[in-house]
Amino acid sequence: MIKTRYRIMLFLVVLLFCFSCLGCTSWDDRSIYYEEEEVGDIRVKDKEIDIYRTKEDVDAVDRDGCIDNFGSDVGEDMGIKSCYPFWKANKVAAGGGFTCALIDNGGVKCWGINEDGELGIGVTNEESVFTPKLVWGLSRGVVDISAGWSHACAILSTGGVKCWGDNRYGQLGDGSTLDKPIPVDVINLSLEVVSISAGGAHTCALLSSGGVKCWGYNRYGQLGDGTTEDRNTPVDVVGLAGDVVMISAGGSHTCAILSDGRVKCWGENMYGQLGDGTKENRFTPVDVLDLPRDVVYISAGEEHTCIVLSNGWVKCWGDDGRGQLGNGRKSYYSLVPVDVEKLSRGVKLISAGGDHTCALLSDGGVKCWGYNKYGQLGDGTREDKYVPVDVKGLSTEVIDISTRGTHTCVVLSSGGIKCWGNNMYGQLGIREFTRTHSSVPEDVKGIYVGVKAITAGGSHTCILTCQGGVKCWGDNESGQLGDGGKNYYSPIPMDVEGLSSGVKGISAGGAHTCALLSTGGVKCWGDNRYGQLGDGTYENRFTPVDVVGLSSDVVLVEAGTYHTCAFTSNGLIKCWGNNQRDQLGVSKSFTFC
């Protein structure tokens, strides 16, 4: 029996030695399987994966871009060969109390209030849905979306349109006035729609011919057919045959850009939102006054309207009770267009919400102004702003923006979505079972972003995104999430402050985390009781700090439970932190495989 035990032990030692000899060999022909699971906004699937490292804590990447195992530090110099994308958003549409996203595979996901079936998930709910859910029957084949106050619509790749949600005024266009919790076809719009815009309780479609059709609520003439009768099927807008290039449906008015750069509007005009110099409702399109013929983008809000000119300047008109026109609130309304102040950088897109407005700048940043009770301006305050202010943390990476009611959402170049403002119905999608408003942008849970690497610490996890940013979730008692100590823990990924780009490797220790920068330097954050952050102190850090003496030349970093080590390009290993068991070692030169 004793000899047998020794033989087994000897066999294990030899086996361990053999595996250690494989340190620089390729294991690309090996595979492993893991069960399906979801962690925050990281998709994990049961699928064959490739192992790229020969290490006790392996890191594996799914062939279709899914992370399947939670390993240690990984990065470009640590074995990961390329960046793998997950589900990404192409467009976001903010509704009254809900939000929808068009994802890159042509599917649609929605979240928030669902009392009228506006999420399109097949049922209505008295309770809100706090995370994105796939719209019934729209898992693929959608090319555009738009959200109204309590309904939403999608253009299919075939050119047809489907709508769902509130239908009391016929805004779904299916010939009825019954609410629909699943998408239904809009009658007589099968192959010709190129753009869709859902307003407060009406909907309009731009046809390939350049004409416009509208349906739904028509008390103020917002359908443009010359009447005030509600319509549950599409009707032609009078006088707009063949020369419209863009449309936007507001609360109870609608506007269009013509091919010659002019703008026409129709519907409610209580605050001058039609821009024709009067306060008279219009049942057919009228010209907006005092506009040059070079308008390239338009957005109709609840009771105001804004446009972007070809030179990137912005003009707005209509209700200005909360400063939503952005000209310093010189009056409570304007019957004609006025210049938005303090927009020196070129504007690419504009989105007019309930009583606030946001602009996407040509450099990818965002500015907002107007009503701010719920933080919908994203500047970290709850104070109304009468001129544009910067949205915090969004300086260069935004590609789409949408406002409606009292919240705002953007799509990032990574394919992720951030929202802020009113969260009474969970329309921000930022946390499960919470209605807490947010005055700064936060990640929408369940919209996947490209991930390059993942690392698991003692009780927290971090990812390296394809854009070189870092996100972490889990325990945050010692600041190991790097988010500035906003919470004691987080179940969803949080942005590490100051590391939105420029990172090429990450490693999570017991309760601290370190990042290898593209410059060759190292930053660490979290628990520092033994000096494992390397900043020359023993103070915990809730945001990343530089490791002293490692500003360049580092090619690999590894965080242990209470210590950290780095490997430099000249073959040196440097360590710092706890040394109770001599784990810091003695400096020696090595060759990097």
C-alpha cells in the first residue's frame, strides 16, 4: 500500500514537471467546455473554446468571441491573440418610460415600463423590466427603430414596418385601437419605408419615393392630412410628394427636411414649435422661417424643435420654459429659430427630448441643456442649464444619441450603451430592481461590448475591452473596482476611472487590481495594506495610481493575493507588497519566451 502511494506521488510529480516544460508550447489544438452563464454584461456560452495559455489559471476565448473561463491576467503580451466582439448596439431609441436598442445582429431589445406592452415581449407588466429583453419575433432582420411615448416601431430589412405597445389612438397602424404587446404589421407599408419616427402618440414613415405617411393621434393635425381625425392606418401627408429626405415626430407635431435643405412642420404650435412665426396649429406642412437652405439634421421634441446646419451649428425654436432652446432662456418660448449658445465644436446629431436637448459632437463628445430635475443632462447635477454643458465621461466615443421624456441614452463606438436621467420605470437599464435616477452616464446591463481579456480576483472580476478600457465588478470594500469608491460592491461592470483606453493587460489580486498600459507603465488600485499597489504608501486607493519606477518597459504584470510582480523588456522581474514568505524573491535576469 505504501509503495503504491509513493508510485502515485512520483507519477504526479513527473506529470507536473512535464506540464511545466510545456510553458512555451502551443496548446491551440486542445479544447475545453464550460456551462452557459451570464455575468453582468459578459456573455458566456457552452461551446468549444481555444486555450492560449499554459497556466494554472487558464484564460480561454470562445471561437465566436465569448469569454468562457475566468482566468488571471491577460492581454496582448499575455497570450490573447485578438479581440472578440459580443452583441453590440448600433442604435438606441429612448421612449417615454422605456428604451429600445437595435443590436448588431439585427435584433431589438427593450427595457423599462411595460404597462401598454411597449417592450414587445408578449405580455404587459405592472412591474418594470430592468434589463434588456428581446422583442418578440425581432431577433434579426431589423434595420432601424424608433420609440414614442408608449409605443415603438421597427423597419424590417424587407422594407416593411412593425409596431407594438400603446395603440389607443391607432399609432401602431394595424387598423385597430387595441394595445399590442408583440409587434404587428403596419398596413400598406410593405416594401417602401426608408425611415421611421414615433412621436408622442403618432407615427410617421419616410417612403423611398420621398413622400411621407403618418398615422395615430391627430388632435392637433400632426398627421398632416388636413384633418384632425385620428387614423389607425397610414395616410399621406399633404404636399410632401417626392422631396423629403428626413422626418422627425415630436410630442404632437412633426417636421421634415426637404431635398433643397428647407424645413416644413405641422401639428401643434402652442409654443411656436412649428417655427412659422405664429402659435396657430397647422393641419398641413408650413415652412419654418429664418433658416438657411442647408439643414442636414432635425429632431422634434415634446414642444420644441432643433436642427443642425451643414456647418455644424444648431438652431432651436418652440418652448423654452426650462432652457431647452440653449440660448440662455431669453424668453419662455420662441416662434422662430434661435442660435444655441456655446457650441463652438461642430455638431453631428441633435436629439430633442421632453424639456431638454442633447447634441452629439463631431468629435464623439456630448453636450446637453434644459430641464435637469432627474439628471438627464448628465453633468452630475440636478440643476437646469440654459446653455450647453458637457456630459461627464463622454468625450470621444459616442456614435448615436436619443432623448425622450426625461432620460437620455447613447451608443458607444464599442457597441455598449450608457443612459442617465429618470429611472422611475427602469428605463436606464443600469441595475436590476432599482428605480434610482442617475445624473451621470451608466452602462446598460445586458448590452454586450467587445472584450479582449478577463481576470478574476479574490472577490471581484475585471475585463479589458477591445478599446483598451477596463471595467470591474464585485466586491469594492478596498476600492478594487477602481470606480472612485461609489459602492461597497457592484453586480454590474463599472468603468475604472481614467482607464477608458490605453490599457493592454490586466491582473486582479486578492483585493487589488493592476493594469499594464500601452506605454509600458503600470497602474494599480484597491487594497494596499502591504504596499502591493507600489505607489510608496500603504493607503488603499479607489482609483488607479502609478507604480513608482515603472513608467515604461513593462511587458507583463501579475497580481498575487497581497503582492504584485512585473516583467520588464530587459529581462528583469520586479516585485512589491507582502514578503512574509519571501514571495518578492531576489532580482534576477530572465529570458522572455
